[in-house]
Amino acid sequence: MPEKVAINYRNMDVLPTTHLHQQIEALTLENSQLKSQIHQHGIDQRFLLEFSDRFATYKVGDEFFHALVNYITEQTKLDYVFLGELVEPSPGAFAIRTYALTAYGQTVGNIQYDLPDGPCEQVIQGKLSTYPSQCRRLFPKNQTLVQFNVEGYIGYPLYDAKGRAFGIIVAMHQAAIDEPDYISSLLKIVAKRAEFELERIRYETDLQQANQALQEKNQELVHRNAELAAFSYVASHDLQEPLRKIQAFGDRLKTTYAPNLDEEGADIVERMVLAARRMSMLIRDLLDYSRLTLRPDSRCPQSLTELIGIVLNELEIGIQESGALIQVGELDTIPGDASQLMQLFQNLLSNAIKFIKPGITPHIRVESRRVSNAELPEAFLPIATQAEYCLIEVIDNGIGFDAHQAERIFGTFQRLHGHGKYPGTGIGLAIAKKIVENHRGYIMAKSQPGRGATFSVYLPTQDFLN
């Protein structure tokens, strides 16, 4: 008969029972964790609802911060609660400056304290710091904790729009904190609203500083304008007077003493008179340039056709002497200052008549059309403020210029030719550019040597100062 094998039923029973107990313990732990999460979610939801109801009326600034800190104090019953921002009193040395602070349930004055050697330094680095007990022992060098006799500490960072910690919200207690998770949840819930308010205050402060700087610049501009007005007075009176005397004496020398002068002497007198005349023109042009300001009440709808007609009448002698053919197309009506716009077109047209090859009759076309923002020059796009502009083109068949001179010609005293061949002061196009800029527009030129030039002026079609 086969040998009987002894079976230990006791051991077989223990193994399955042990495994079952382990499963039960794991399930119990998991169930406990789920209950804790559900409980925490319930707490968070309750806090959120209470907080929303409490702050339904929109508070801002100090009123908001004090209301928020008092709310946390009521909910936690802790000795100290405060909200503050990160400041830098001196380069490389950071501190916290409070916006609202409660002590033993009462609102007290704000404080500023240094960051090193304390839990707030961890918070401002972007970490939730929780020390329910033994806080002074853990941070023995921190004078603030010692001063307030702090045993328990919980702090939460406040982030700016760029994700950088720039503020802090803290609850402290002189005894151990019993429910740190509860208080941490509360701080997390209120933090986002506090962040918005801190960000708004910073923006408002920056805006006030910018406005202050702008006011100071405006005052400086008023002072500079007063100096410019004084210069204009000197230029128009004190400088012009001796020039008139030089011209008068020169003319008297030419007419009265011409027979007594040899050829060289007569040439010297002639040069003197011409130089005085150029100097007078230069002073007059400088004055025109310095006075180019646009008063808000001077802009109104202007018919470009009528303005060009007035300019052509003023240039009638030059047009007759040169035999210039000027074709004016159908032009637009735009807002602007009549006198400045006429000066603009007078400068452009007189240049087109003047800078012509010998033996060639000037042929000038003036045209206008409306263009969309997409058709504007690339250089104008960053500063363009309207969706539609009026493009006015003055096209001539003159001597032209190199393309690389297209920007230079709009500078003051920029002449591409000598005084003898083409008279002028070199300020005409600078004045034209200043007028266009006064009207929030843009001017540019295209040309090739010997093939004429096209001056393009982009001006707003709507009121450009609104």
C-alpha cells in the first residue's frame, strides 16, 4: 500500500487568511484615502462658495486686502494673518511689505521685514511652506518669528502674470496648528483673487509713474517751446535786421558806385548781396520749420483740388518762366490744416519745377487715390493708425537722384546740388516731412538719376487726432 502523507491543514488555512487580511488592509487604506479626498473636496467647495458669497461686492485695494485677511482670520482663528508683496529695498536685498495684517483678530499697522533665514524665503521661491509646529526651533535666526513668538506657520505664494512669485499670504500661530491641510486649502483658494488684485495695483502704480513721467516731459516740452519761441523772435528780428542793412548797402553800392568799381569789385559786391539774400531765405525757412505745430482747432475737411489750385496760382511766375506742364487729376478731400497742406504741395511742386534738366520742359502730374492698410509702405505700418489712407503722388520728369539718397533728402540742410546750379536752402523737403508727420502721415520718394522722381504722401482720410 502507498505510504500515507501527513497533511498540515493548519498551515494551509493560515496562508490564505493572511493574504486576505493584507487585501482587506489595502482596501481599507484606499477607502480611507478616498474618503479623505472627498472630504477635502467638500471643504474646498464650501470655502469657495463662502468666499464667493463674501466677496460678491467687488472690493479693491486696501479695502479688499483687509477684508481678505479678516476673512482668513475668522475662518482659522489663528493669531496672525497677513498678505504682502516682495520688495527690494536695496540691490540684492529682498523683503516682504505687508498690505494687510491682523494680530489676535484685530487689524494692525503694516510692517516690512527681511526675507533671509525664514520660511517666507521658501514661499517666495514658489513653494507652499507648512510648519504646523516648532517653527522657531527650525528657523532660529529669523527675527520676525522670534518677535511674534511663532510656533506654527503656513505660507502660500502669489504669482504674477509671468508665473513668478511676487507676493505671499501667511497664517501664523503662537501654538501648534491643528489642521494644516484645512488652512492650506483656504490659502490656495483665496490666493488667485489676491494675485489679481496685486497685479492690478502694480499696473496702476506703473501707470501713475508713467503719467508722472509724461507730465514731466510735457513740462520740459513747454519749456523747450518757450526757448524756441524766444529763438524765433531773435531770428526774425535781431538777425534779419542786419541782413536787411547788408542787402540795402549792397544794392546802393551796385547802383550808385558801380562806375567806380572794377570787375572784381563788382563781383565781390554781387556775391555779398547774394549771400545775404540766401541767409535771409535760410532764416525764414528755419522759422517756418520751427513754427510747424498743428492746433487741434485748425484741422477740418480740405479739398485737395482747391488747395492745389491756390498753390498753382502762387507758383504762376515760375510755371510761366519754365513752361511747366502740370496735370492735376481728381483729388480727394481729407482732414487737415489748410495752410500747412498748401505749404507741403508748394514745396513739392516748386522742387519739381526747379530740378529739371536744361532744355527739358517740366512735366508734373498730381494724382490721388485711397489705399488700404495692406498697401502702405512697410516702414509706415508700425505707426499707421487707420485702415485707410489717401495717397497723393507728385510725379515729375526732372533730374532725379540715386535711390540711396531717398531718406537723406528729407533731412534739414540736405542738398544734393550746389547753390549755383539749383538755388535753395535745403530745408524745403524737411518742412514737407514735418507737415506730413503733423498730420499723422508718411512721405517717401522714389527716383533714378535722369529719370524723374515720384513723391508719395500718405495722409489719413479720417480725423487723425481723435
